[in-house]
Amino acid sequence: MAHDCIANATATVSSWMVVKDAEEVENMKRSAVFSTLLMKQVMVRDVESVIENDTKKTHEAICDTVESAAENKDMLARWAKKFPYLGEDKAVDVIYTLIQSGKEFKLRPDVQPNQEALDFSCIVASVGAKYREYSTNITRTLIVDPTKHQRAYYNLCLSTMDTIIKSINGKESVTCQEVYNAAVEHIKSKASTVEFLHDALSQFQTDCGYSIGLEFRDGHMLLNAKNHKHITPGMCLNLSVGFAGDKMVNEKKKPYAVWVCDSAYISTGPDGKMKVELLTSGMSSGKDEVMYYLDTDQPGENEDVVKSERKESSKKDKKSKKEKKQHDKTPDRSKKEKRRREEAKSSSRRHKHKKDDLIIESRLRTRRNRATAEDEEERKRLMDQQYELRARKVEECRARLLRSGEDAGDADADATAKNKCLDTCKSYSTPDDIPHDIRTTKLTVDAKHDTLLVPINGTLVPFHIRTIKNISKPNDEGGKYTSIRINFHAPGTSFVQQDMFPESNRSKQTLIYLKELNYRSEDGRNLQAVFRGLKELQKRQRTRELESNTMKDIKEQPSLKLIKDRSRPVLRDLNVKPQLGSTGRNRAVGTLEAHQNGFRFTSSRAEHVDIIYRNIAHAIFQPCENDQTVLLHFNLKDPILVGGKKKTYDIQFYTETRSAGDDLGTRRRAGYDPDEIMDEQREREMITKLNKLFREFVRQVEEQVWSQYAPNLEFDMPYRELGFTGTPNKAHVDIFPCRDCIVALTDWPAYVLSLRNIDIVYFERVSFNLRNFDMTFIFKDYTQTPARISIIPTESLDQIKQWLGELGIVWYQGPTNMNWTNIMKEINKNKQAFIDNGAWEGWFGESVEEGSDDGMDEGDEEYTESEDSDVESEAAGSE
């Protein structure tokens, strides 16, 4: 009977969600800004770049470019300067991207881009994006050298969109059917009067939009001939006008389509009636924005326009001659001059000349990587330097490895392996320690000794918790029995470290491993208790191991020797990373003091952290330049505990130049807004003041304290002119070289890589057809895992090579990624063979082919980040 009450409530829920409140409308507007930026600053620019350079690029590749840009943190950070909400974590995403050109056009967002190369005649570009799950959509049609046929249909498309908007504006109520019928009537009237549009109605799509929001396309709110639902204020619609079909063929016998979509919000005007606000108007659909003229000699409508304007100009000249006899307050111009002016005017219509047009001389890209004699000479000098450094590196490796013999780290490695080995697990010292008051037919957990007692052939056999891999409770069919399965660590199984098992040669006896045990019982209460007990034991064991690993590298630091003189260097009002204790959102603010043998940071909550000078590996001062923080960073030799339980090798003290409460409003301001000018002036003064305070503290520490107590220490500073972007951990960050290290300090966790112990650098994925490469640092201690920085732009390769050469660091390069785990294992297995084969020169020397790594075809470029200077100004209109 209950099933008779079930009904489909989709339409009801849709009617509830279709009207947006103020917060939802704001999310829609922000989503529209993101969609417009992707369309105007990435997709259209990429298409124009292909057209300008006459290169080949597939529809799918262009769409991938847009999606890559949407995930590029540098691009989002630049946009976030104007639109701060775009910098929120995981706030924006791409729903779909679509490029269509050539012979086939399907005006639907669910179509996948194909592998066909971009055809220049007619291009339909679409982007759907979302902000906090609220979706918006924008579609534009780009036409190159439009013919009369294409101009007629595009004009019809724009006028139909205007008709749709007018059918809603100023109304108190209107149905979806009435909006669609208004569009149809407009198309009929144009088809009967305008040449080339006789079949326009048959090419028109079956609807002219739908409701959009949390759902990209609401099927219950389509603007078509069958929907009688009312459009009300508060709705957000995707207005769509498209023409496609077999009759859409231009004079050159090429098929094409016309499609324009805009996301719109239905607001309430001052008179209480509906008003349409286009949210994606930042990318105009006007003819001047989407039509490009490359073939200026092409006959067609342009020629007719010139002739008609010349004819009209001649009539005006004759008329002006007659009127001249009467009186004319303005001086007369000759017929020749007037004709020249009119021809220049008509010519300007054939060539785009506005500042924001893209097909102009100022935006034409030149082919990069066109080697000059100077470039070749510099490249030759770098390679000669490298050949000399590599020869010396071979001898250095030979001397170092032969002198060291067995690595110093082997003893620690053996100790670590011994601690991991299951041979060290001990449940009971003697068999008499096993509890005797336990039934020999019952599974028992001995939590005191971290042991599971298992009945086997009438005897309790102990298994330490570390020997157990996992436990599970399979579901028995019928539910009559309760089962438990215990899986043990055994050699040869996946995800198991083989060094945790005892060596077989320790005993003459053959070692036998138990892989799993299964028990089943009709009374499942005891098995349930065993299952819970084992899970708790495993949790306690993991906690103990974590605490042991945390304290393993912690070394006791000497006590801080305080300088009680008031003249000691002090820096106040600092934040610290990592935070002290569980502070939540309240960051610890405190004071940093330099004492006789170390620094002391004291927070406002009386917590303190001591940093001993002899434990500092790198001290870095980074002033504020094009960012919002000025900071002091200390990279430590041995980790310390911060807040009582956080182990860290890096600690940072910083001050923000702009507080979180500053006005970051995104409203559009005038170019000479006095409030904005004053804000910028105050910010510049604050940056200058903080840089001066930090620089003075650094000077006092070096001159008053370190010169006397730590003469080997000195503050380092990043070389910003040598900076590049890359991914050392998980985030794509700005990386800057220093004198003795490379750093990325703005984002946390900070990245500091010391160059003192680097043996060689290897560039991976260096190829002329790739836009980025990876850089791997191999340490002099071959037991250490090499450090890798990935996704570095190819443009930075030559600069990094030159910098490494100045430091005397050897580098190699290759076209593929290397398996460094296996390589280092092979080298450590037989170091003598490694030396005899020429060390690193034997591994990589022959693979270097300089000159084949830098040539990158411009047509493969995804987007030009150097053009982001005008991102904010061009995108501002979309708000």
C-alpha cells in the first residue's frame, strides 16, 4: 500500500529552486565572471592565436587549454587580484568546453570536442563554468571573412536575442511559450523581408533557453512552444539563440552555424516589473567583437558598402556646392579630400583597429626560439663549461666514494631495518607467561602484551599485533555463522616491505609463514569482541609508531643563553608558521628576540619557541615585493617541536602588509578614485615601513650578535629576477634561487632545498614539443631519495642552466622521466661498477643533445601568461 503513495517530485523541487535568493544571485554573478574570463581571456585568445599564426590545432586541444587554465593557480591568482573570490579554494570549476568548426555543428552542450583541426571560416565556442556549484554558460560565434549569407544570419541571431529580452522586460508576468513564440514571430517577419533568410525558421532550434543554477539545465523550465510555466523575478536563465542545419551554407559552399548564449538574471525594476540583466555581457556578442577580416580583397558585401558610400558621398558633395552659394559657417572641403576621408572610413570597417581588438599588429606573436648568432654563442659557452665541470665531477665522485667506503648512513639504515623487522616482536618471554585461565578453544585478545591468542590444535598460539596485516568480517550466506579472517604479513605479498622479515640464513631451520586464518562460530559475540579488540590494538600500535617516528630525529638542544641588555635586536607583532598549539583561526602574534646562542619567539599567550643558532642551516630574509608578506625563514638542520607536538624543519616569522579586514571589494571604480589612490598610497607606505623594520633587524642580528657568537651564519635573500614556477610538493608555486638554496616561502608548507649537498641536476621531459619539464636534484649521499620539482615552464630552462653553471653544478637532460628509485638502488648495490663506468657521465653523458630541447612551436602554446596585465581591465566589464 505504501508504494501507491510514491510520486515523482522533480517538477515540484525544480519550481522551489528556480527562484534564487540574494546569496544565490551573487554566486551566479561570480560564476558568470569566471565563465566570461575563460571565454575571453583563454579560449578566444587561443583561437585568435591559431588564426594569426596560421597553425594547426584540434578542437580538443583548444578545450584542453581552457580547462588547464581553469586549474592553473597562477592564472587564478592573477584574476583574484581583481576578483578575490576566484582565489577561494575549490570554489570554481569548469563544467564543459566546446569548440566546433568545419562541416558539422551540433548546438548542444553535451557534445564532445573532436580531433578535427580548427577551420577558420566559422567557429562556435562555448564555455560552461560554476562557482560554488552555481552554473553559468556563454557561447559566441566567431566568423572569419564573413559573407552576406553569414552576416544576414548573424544579424538575425542578435535581433532575435533582443526580441527575447524585450518580451520579458517590462512585463509583470510572461510564460515560456510566449517568449518562444515572440522569437518565432520575429524570425518569420525577417525571413519574408531579408534576402538569404527564407529558410531561417526551419534552421531555428527547438528552444531558446532554460533555467540554470545548481542544475546546469533544468528540463522543467525550457523556453519552448509547449511550456506554459511563468517566468518570475529571481530566476536565472540561459538565453540561447541558434541556427544550424542543411540550409546553412555560405556563398563559398561551406556549412556553418550561428549560436549565441548568455546567462541572465530576471530582476525587478523600479516600476515593479521584470528586467533582464545579462550576467555574461563582459564578452560582447556584437559584430565588431566576433567578426575578423583577413582577406581584404574579397568581393562581397564590403565592396557594395564602399560603392554605396562613394555614391552617397558624391551626392553630398553636389549638395554642398549648391549650399555654398548661400552661407556656410564651416570651411568647404574639396571633393577629393572628402572622398579620401570616406574611403578611409569604409576601409576601417574592413580592418579592426580598436584598442581591445586582437587581430592587430601589437598582438601578433613572433616565432620564439629563432636562434641568433648570439644565442648560439651563449649556448656553446654553457656546454663547454658543462663539459669541463662533468670531467671534474667524475674524478670527484671517484675520490669521494672510494674514500668513504661504506656509507655512514648504512648503520642507521640497518638500525631502522632492525626496528622494522618482525624478528624483534616479542609477546611473552617464556611459555609460562601465557595466561592459563583462558579456554584453549577461544580467540582471545591480550591487550596488556599486544597479542592475539589463537587456538590451533587445542593449543593457544600467540601472535604479536605487528605480525597482523589486517582483519575482516566476511558476510556468511544465510547469517547463521559469524566469521572472522586474520591476514598476516608474509613475504611476496603486495604492499609489504620485504626488509621486515627475518633472514632465512639466521637459522638452519626453514622459516614457515602463516598467511591467513579463518574462524567461524554460531555465537558471534566473542568474535565481535575480538574484532573490536584487534582494531583498538592496531590503532594504539600506529599511535606509538607515529610518536616514535616524531621523536626519532628530535635532538636535545642546549638551553638558551639570554641577553638581558635592552639593546638586543627585537622584532614585534609577528605571526609564526607553523602555528603554536591548537589556535584554530586565532593566529599567535608575538615578539622575536636575538639572544646569545639563539632566537626566542614569545607569543601573546606566553608560549615560546627557541631556535639555537648552531641548528640553523639556512636563514632567509624575503622582503615584500609583489606579494603581501615580509618574512624571516629559518631552515633547521635537526627538527624541533613546535607547540609541544609538531615536528618541523622549517619555522617562519612574518607580517602581512594587508590585513584580512582591508577593503577588497570588487566594485568597479573610476580611474582617479581618490579613495582607491589613498588606499594604494597607504599600502605602499606600509610595505616600505615593514621592509625597513625587517631589514634593520637583520642588520642588527648580523652585526651585533652573529659577528660575535655565530660568525658562520648570514641571512640569505631570494634572487627574484631568477625566479620560476614549479611544483615541488603538491602546489604550483613561485620558486626563487638563493645563494645556497632554492626556496618557495610564500605558501605553506614552505620549500627549502639546500644546494650544498647536491651532486648533479637532471632535467627530465626536455623536448621541443612540450611546454614544461621536470628538474631532479641528486644528493651526494646516494641513499637519499632525489628531490624533484615538476611542471617548470620551458621558457625558464636556459636561465636555470645558466644559473647552475655559475654555481658550478653539473646538469644533464633527457626526453623522459627517470625511475630514480631503481637507479639509486642500482648504484648503491655496486658503487665500484658505477665509478668504473664513468659515474654520472656513463649514465647520462651520451643522452645530451643540446639544441634540440628549446625549439617549441608557437602553435602549441596553451595561453600566454605575459598577457595577463590586461586580464583585469578586460574582465571588469563582466561584473
